[in-house]
Amino acid sequence: MTVTVSGGDLQRLRRLNALAVVSALREAGPLPLTRLAERTELARATIKEVVRELIALGWVAEMDPSAGGKGRPARRYRFRAEAGRVLGIDIGAHKILAAVGDLDGRVLHVAREPTTPQQGRYERLAAVDRAVDACLAATGTTPREVWTATAGSTGYVDLDGNVIHSRAIHDWSGVALAAHLAERLPGVVLVDNDSRLAALAECRRGAARDVRNMIFLHMGRRAGAAIVLDGKPLRGSTGAAGEIGLHPLFQLSDSSDLLVVGGAGPAQFGSALVAFEAARRGDPAGVNAVLRYVKLVALATAAMTLTVDPDVIVLGGGFSRAADVLLPPLRAELETICLRTPELRASTLGDECVAIGAVCHAAEHLDRRLFNPDFGPVAPPV
């Protein structure tokens, strides 16, 4: 029987072969043609032609021959992650972080601008601009070289990049954040909630790299959460998924007050950190303050856990530095509520978590545009 292969089938096969080579180089680093053929299960002659085309497109570069072994050193090839730049921005109540990354989502430089919750929106937007300018200048990157930018903001952010509601920052509700950034960055601009981007960072670079389903608890001066299903943060139909901090039932709109105030009486601790340290010493007032806080966190966490049944719960945000105090009682509370208590872990990324997640989000958005099996890989944007 004769099998006829159409031109369209051949074109798609060439695209899939090219994407297989790009994937192998990104996962395994520089490789010679023989190793590329082994990893992709393609013929060496096919690999040679695919690599030639990818070099012409600008996605692959030939390295100096590697010595070692007998005979002529093999030529090696690598993915050009430096071909473009992405930008990640973390907009919080007390700081702005801007991070420039490469196409593999690796952070190259971070710039910081201090802010306060009381600053007006125009002051905060100006701080965002300063952080972006400083980060681009430090890496020698022009705005046109930023192919995609992702900003993470505290508060409820809709699918169009507008901040619908924010309790943590004065005069921030209603800010058209995507529109502001698009005025100075000619590439694609994306905006999401900071907790979702922090959760993405933990899945790609942090404490949850080995899991596909997780809940991220963003605990600090305020409370937030994010759900990751099958490796992707859940946004919901309007972008409100995970906004537990806004629900009056959980009383988490100002997390620090729950730890500073002892019961219904006056404040006993100057800050949440003082309360954590008191609990660490075994001080009864500190222990009780932590337990009150943990019971409310556990109630919100259990509601999400019973709904999505995650593999892991990651504690992030500023309070993750007190994981030794918070995780044991949180685990005990969840065990009394949940059918199955997931493993609990502490964040490993610190206060750069949102910025790292924003860089990863921007890089992955680019991947879907540039390395789509239906039409890519395509040449890098000019």
C-alpha cells in the first residue's frame, strides 16, 4: 500500500523536530549532534539540518569544540536564552521589585524601590517606573528589547490587568496597571495577582518543583493564597481565585493584628515578629497568639484543600521566616479538619518570590508564542 504524505504534514514534522531540539538543548544544556540525536531519537542527518535552520533563525548557537576523549573534539550547540529579555515586577505595599530575566526564566538582575502603604497611586506608579528603569539600565536592556513583561500586584486583579480591589495599599483600587506599563514597554504586558506569581515561582524554582498540584499561602502583613493545578496557577473566570484574604469569615484582612493583639485586650506585642519570637521561647501569650492566627489560616486552607486535594501546601510571604513556629500547629489543625493533610513546606525564595514568578510567567508566555507546534519555532521578534 502506498502512503501519501502531504506538504502540510512534512512542514509540521519539521516544526516538531525543531521544537524537540530546542527542548533538548534547554533541558540538558550544550550538546553535540550525537547526544542531540540520542535525546530526540532523531537521525543524525535530520538533527544536523534542524540545527542549521535553528542557527539561521537565531535560536541556537555553536560553541567552541569541547576537548576530551580521542579524536577531533565534537562541536556543541546551545539554546540562545540571551536572544531576548523578559521583565518581572512585584508591586507590594512596602516595596517595588523589578527583575530582568532571559528566555529560560533565569533572573539576571533585581532593582528595588521602597514604598509605603499610604503612598498615592501616582507616587507608587512613579516608583514602579524608577525600579524598571534601574533594572533595565543595570543590564544594558532597552525597553524595546523586553519582549514580554509581567507585573504582580497585591489585590484582586482582573483579566485585563486592572486592580479591582486592594486593601493593603491606599489609593490602589481601580488602577489600570497594564495600560500604564504598556505606555513605556512596547512588548506584551501581562498583569496578575502577586500570590499566583509567587506560587508559580515555587513550582518552577522553589519548594514545589517536584509537584503539579499545590496551594500557596501568602502570609504576611496581609493574607492571600493561590492554587496551582497541573502545574498552572488557577485564575478563575474573573481573576479572583484564591482571594481568601477578602472573605470576612476568615478574618485575615490584616493578619498582623491577629498576632499583635492578645485576645480582645490591648496589644501585647509590638509586631508579628515579636509574637513569633515569644512563641519560639514558649511564652504563653506568644503561643496563644500564634494558635489564634493558625486556626483562622487553617480554616481557609482546609476549605481549599478539601476542594482541590493538593499534593503540597507551601507557606510563603513574610511569615515564611517563622515557618518553624507556624507549620507544626497548622499541620495539627489541618489534621483535625481535612480528609487527607498534604505535606507542608516553607518557601525557599524569600521576598523575591513574586518577581521571580513574574519573570517565569513572562518567559512561559513567550514560549507559547514563539515555540508553538502549530506554527513555530518562529524567528525572534525584531
